[in-house]
Amino acid sequence: MSGLSPEKVASFTKRLRSEPRYLLAQNVSTCIDPLEVCLHRQTVQDTVHIFQHSIPTEGKPITNQKSSGRCWIFSCLNVMRLPFMKKFNVEEFEFSQSYLFFWDKVMYTITSHYHYCYLRCKCCRFFTLFLGFFSPINHLPPKKSEFSCLCSNIPSQVTVFWVLEQFVTGAPVCTALQVFRVASVCLGSPPDTICWEYRDKDKNFHRLGPLSPQEFYRQHVKPLYNIQDKVCLVNDPRPQNPYGKLYSVEFLGNMVGGRSTLYNNQPIQLLKKAAADSIKDGEAVWFGCDVGKHFHSKLGINDMNVFNHELVFGVSVKNLSKAERLIYGDSLMTHAMILTAVTDKDEKGFEKWRVENSWGDDRGNKGYLIMTDDWFSEYVYEVVVDKKFLSDDVMQVMQQEPVVLPAWDPMGALA
């Protein structure tokens, strides 16, 4: 690309003004969102929220994390609530996101200070951190319980992020009491026991408890969804990170002594097959992706063709491969959601996927997004499935000594 001169700028302007197509694009794009101008109408019209295979029952209500950066908690609990709702025959149910948020802030802050590294208060975390969180604590109360006393308003959650970050990065000594006090002031104090009272779909009254959160999880949740049986598969196609290898990221953890964060790197087709097999067996799938790319938020469409940038701007925005986007910092995991349905394309491929999000029911199809298989290939980086859907060869990778990636690696972007 050569430099600019007044003569070149004048010629560029003259050429632009001579092309009605770009003048029209300029007139419209300076008045409304240019991406709305790029919206590919045929893609929108062809989007149908009907799927060939789906889990038996989807979760209600659609959750809303708002602007709290807790997608990792919401998506994990949205997966776990499905078998729980089926067993207890309830129409709607949520586990307490605020309760796990409280303990995550406490334990992660202590861990961060333990490692003498900065508390990285970014978007969200990986499912594998959720695994580590559950290993030693096993807390999981229902939302409609005494734990509703924990604060869920966004200003309080933002404040606890900021105060703990400032404290940990500057304090020579960090005690668990100090961390616990900050979290309790912002979010409230977690009770020791819970008593869950509810009515099932037949209007029958039931009561569980009093139980400690640990007892509630071990007795009523773990038998239905054993998080220790889940495996994290990632698709990192960078040449320096070959498939069939186990990876971790330096300092990536939310608990001292917790389960290590491990990524089993596999080709994208294996991730798709494992996710589809899980859905066909009735179990939803947690996944991590770069949600904002080729995505219409209001319509809830993740499609490589949802926008026609070339028509409006005369340039392509699809010039990098998935590996190149990771290498050059153009893409990384930014959001976690769950897959609940899939449509086959042929004997070995897939056409589209149904996605339960946690942004409320005013996005997409009453809170659900639709994702094309091409988009899955390009922007899905991680899925979590039960080990029963994986071959012995894939499971053998989990026995390897992990390759530790540096803390700034994009595979640790959600941490």
C-alpha cells in the first residue's frame, strides 16, 4: 500500500462520487448503523428455527446475565439445570448464579494473589475453571431459595470486580478475611443452609432441606450431571499447536489446589460430532466462541453470510483463516452459551445449530440464536461433552503432560 498525496485523495473522491452504488451506501450508512445496511435480506428470510434433533426439554426461563460478564456461570448452570428440572418435574428453574459468582470472586482473588499475578477481570471464564471450582467446594443452591439474599444487581458486581482488582494488584499482603469482607459488602453473605420449597407441574408442594449447599449438590445434582465426567475439547488450528495434544494456560485457574485447566485439542469436525452425539442423546452442550463476528445481535443469527460487506464497502472481510485470526489477535473466545439442537446436512455433516443464550428473551427467537455450521467451523473454539461420546484415542490425550501456553495466549482469553 503506497502513501497518500493530495492528488491521490482528490482522485479517490472523484471516483467515489462517480459511482452511484457507493454514493447510495454513503448516504444510508451516515444515517443508520452501517451493519444494518449490510444485512443480507435473503439470509434473514432463509433462517428457520426448526431443527431435526433437539434435547427433550429446554430450560425455562431464558436467563439474563445483563452486562455482568458471567456467561460462563450462566451457560454452565443452564446445562446443569436441564436433567434437574426433568427429575423434579418443574416448569421453570434456575440455580443461583450470584452464589457461584460470590465464591468465584473470593477464591479467584486468593488464587491470583497466590500466583502474584493480576486479577484479570475480563468477560468470563472457561468451563474447565467451573470444573476446578466444583472439585473442592461443590456449592450449587437453587435460585429460588434463601440464597436470593445475595445481591444480583450489576453495579454491586462491577464494584466487587474493581475493588478486588485494585486491592490484589497493590497489596503486599492479601488475607482471605479481607477478600471475603469485600465480596460480602458488595454481594451479601452466603447462608450456611438452604431449604428449597417448590410446586411441580402437577401443582404438588415439595420441600428439600435444610441442606448445606455441598449436600444439595452431592445429593440432588451430581447424580444427574456429574461435572467430573465432562471433557473440554478445543479447536486451535495454529500450526504450533498440533491436534491430539493436551494444553493448559499459565496462571489459568480460579482456586488454589483446584482442578487444572486442560484443553484437548482436536479437529473441528470431531468437536461437531461429539456435540451432535450429545444432543441426540438428550444432553445439551456448553461451548465457547467469538460471538460478535458475523453476528446480528437482535435477530440472533450467527452466519458467515448474514452481512454483505462487499456490496456496501466493496471489500471482503473474510481474508484470514481461523488459525491466522488467532495468530494476529483478530479472534478469540468472548462468550459462552449452550447448544440444544442440530440439523444434519448429510451423513457426515451438519447444517445448523440451535443456541440457548443468556441475554434475555428479547434477542433472537425468544432468547435462542441460530448458528450455521460454517460459522461453527470458523468461530467456535471449545465444547464440553461427556466422556462417553469420545473415543479411547481422544480420551488417551487427557493422560498426556500438558503443554503450558503463556498467560497471554488467546486460548486463555476468557480467563
